[in-house]
Amino acid sequence: MQQLNVGIVGFGLRAGLYRHVENTTGARVSIVCDTSEKGRADAATRLPDAVVTESLDELIASRPDAVLVLTPDNQHASVGIATLRAGIPTFCEKPLDVTLDATDALLTTAYETGTRLYVGHNMRHMPVIRQMREVIEAGTIGEVKAVWCRHFVGHGGDYYFKDWHAERANSTSLLLQKGAHDIDVVHWLAGGYTRTVSAIGDLAVYGQVTDRRDNSDQRMFDWFSLDNWPPLEQKGLNPIVDVEDISMMQMRLDNGVLASYQQCHFTPDYWRNYTVIGTAGRIENLGDGPGEEIHVWTKRSEGRAEPDQVITIADGEGGHGGADPKLIAEFLRFAVEGGLTDTSPVAAREAVAAGVIATQSLRGDGSALRVPELPAEVVAYFDAGQPARDAAGSRG
């Protein structure tokens, strides 16, 4: 790989991705932009050789070879549009943004400028997801007909209700912000995208907690503790809490697959459970981390039966079971070479779209609503790996 100078915009909770850039041969973080004093101080401490600035214009003017957009979610599109227009290959953390209009504007900008856009859906590199997908693609359970996901977000009170995530103005909903990962995985395992969705939900627990403070002077790691339990005894919640802490959505995909997603932020345990049912069997993960198991049933039984196959979930070095370093490695390769990637801007947009429309249903009467589609030419461009234009301006 050629020498790559990489910029970072937003040095907050996902700033740890800088390590994987620095650990890549021939790549380094050359400049960091953050509008907060804490973010700039953290960047200066961890990356003493990098330029640290509060000006996005200064970062763009430095002409990095690639950029990671790791800002709060409601700034993803505005920053990404600026870096794309400047011709800088752009990594955008998930979700692409918190509104459908902003998300579609980001994809449209990438399409119109021809600048490479990559999305940080690291779960597509997580061993549990890749191993389940391998079983599906092998035809072991036949044709997929249903996907169910239950997400027990046991750390929800610490992760999402003590900072900007707790406000609709910043995140739209946790069904979108947190659920974008899982919706994308549901789509990937099912081989389709949601076209109609309905949802229900509530702020059932954390709205009752009256101990509040402005935590902008801290990061999640400053307050996180397993001793913050039970949920109603949490301390220091964000001054505004108006997102739901329990949500459920049902999806009908464009290929006929039926899917559901349930998310709860006040469970004692923290993990996800996917069940995929096909015409010849089903699979289910029991735990989602290294050493835990994926169970496969392919024979009929009387009552509950032991699985016909047990797959141990693999491990890897780096965050999320080795997914984070693979995510950064794929982005840096893509920034230089282009081509197809395991993550997909179209799929990421479809996850946002499903989450946004599900939130509208949830905050309405729970009716099924239609998820709008992207223009066919935009889909074709990204599905082809964002091919470069030729000298005449057409896409080759």
C-alpha cells in the first residue's frame, strides 16, 4: 500500500479506530478535527505527531488521502458531503445519518462526484454474522423465509442515556441509531431490503429517572460501571431523555422474507440473538462473542431437540471480535483501489430508511408504512463498486 495520510473528523467514542489506521503498514493519521476541547486534547495526547484542529476547512485543505467521519450521528452527512465534494475518499461511521433526507443527500453526493464512500458497518466483519451467513449461503437451511433478532442492550443506560444519544434531536431514535447495525444484518442474512415496516415502543424506564446532569465534559468510559444497576437507580442521565428505551419493529422485505427486531435497553444481560428460519431448517446464535455458539437444526423433532450442528464463534484481534481492524483494512484498500466491499452504502441507507420509517410508525399509531426506494441508477452505481468515470464523464 502507498503511503496514506488519513484524517479523522470527530475524536469521541469511536476514536479508537485510529489505532487500526496506525497499525496498517504505510498509513498514518496526519490530522484530526474536533470542535470540542476534550476531543482535541484526547487527540493531541494519543496522536502527538498529528495536526489537531477545530476547523474542518483546515483538514480538507491538508488534502488527506482518506478521512474517517466519526462525529455524532446527526453530523455524519454534513461532514461527509463536504469531504466527498473535496474529492477525499470518505469512511462514514454508522448510521449514515439520522434522517432519510440527509442520508440520501450523502449518497447522491458520492454518486454525483464519483468520490468513494465507505460505511462503518463493522458487524458485517464480526465472526458470528459471517459464520451464520456462511451456513445460509451453503443452503444448509434452505431458502430463508424469516429472520428474528432480539437485542438485549444491558449497557443501554450507560451507553445511550447519559449523552447526546438520549435526545431525538440528535439520534431520531435508538431504533434507528442503535438498531441500524441489526437492521443491516437482518437485511444481509435475508438477502433483501425492508419495503414495509410497523413498530411500537415506549420510554418505559429511564424517563422515570430524575437524576440528571450535563455530561459533555466526560466520555462514556468515565461513567460506565456494571454496578450502575438496577436501571431505575441510574445516576447522571442526560438532561433531556426523549427516545424510547424499548422498541419492536416488524418488516416485510422486497423478496418476501418476514423479519422482526426487538430492542430493550434495561435488560441485565447484553447480547444479540438472531434466529434465521429457512425451508429446510433454522439457525440461532446463543451468545455473539468468541467461544459462544451458533446452533443449526435440520431434522424434525418432537419438542425441543439438541442442534444437529454446533459452530463455535471464532475470535480475532481487535474490537468486536476482530471486526474493527478488518473494517479499517477494507476501507483503506478501497480508498486506494476501489472495487467491491463487504459493507454497502446502499444497504446502510436501507437500514436508516427502515429505522426512520419504523420510528414514524412507532410514534404514530403503529400502522405499516412504506419505505421509499433509492433511484435505480444510484443503486446500480454502488452495487457496481462505485466505478470511476472515464474522460468523457460517464461511468466505466
